Amino acid sequence: MLKEEIKKKLKEIIDPELGINIVDLGLIYDIKIEKEGEVTITMTLTTPTCPLGDYILDEIRQKLSTIKGIKSITINLVFDPPWTPEKINEEIKKKLFY
């Protein structure tokens, strides 16, 4: 239940360059909830030098901090595997490319 609430909040964060939320864009690789409300998000950016990376990370912290029961938020930013357009949600991909 908490994981779905987290995912819902993450979908509110729109990549300003692409206009797609970070979940459907495929930037979120994993959401883990540890004991006592410790949340770890493993994610990537569209490129390692993404100029909006800090903005997106700040948005994640801000949105998730509003969820009752979350006591800490850790974001693991990874670039392996690298993001590719194939990671975009299939429904969104159809709208963009077909």
C-alpha cells in the first residue's frame, strides 16, 4: 500500500524536457521500503549529465516527504543499466512514436 502511494507521488514528477513523468519514463528502477518507513529509491536519469538531475532529485524528496509513515528517503542514482527510450511505458511509447 505504501509502495503504491510512493509510486503515485513519483508519477507527479514530470521530466521538464520530455514532459513525461519519471515513472512512465522508466527512470525508477526500484522502490524498497525498509523497517520503520525507510524508503530507498533506485533510479537513473536520461543521461549522466542531465542538467535537471538535481531538480528531479529534489522533487522526489519533496513529494515523498509528504507521505505519512516515511521517515527517511535515500536515492541511489545509478547509470548501469543506462536509460534508453525502450524503458518508457508502452502506452506512452505508443503515443510518442506511433
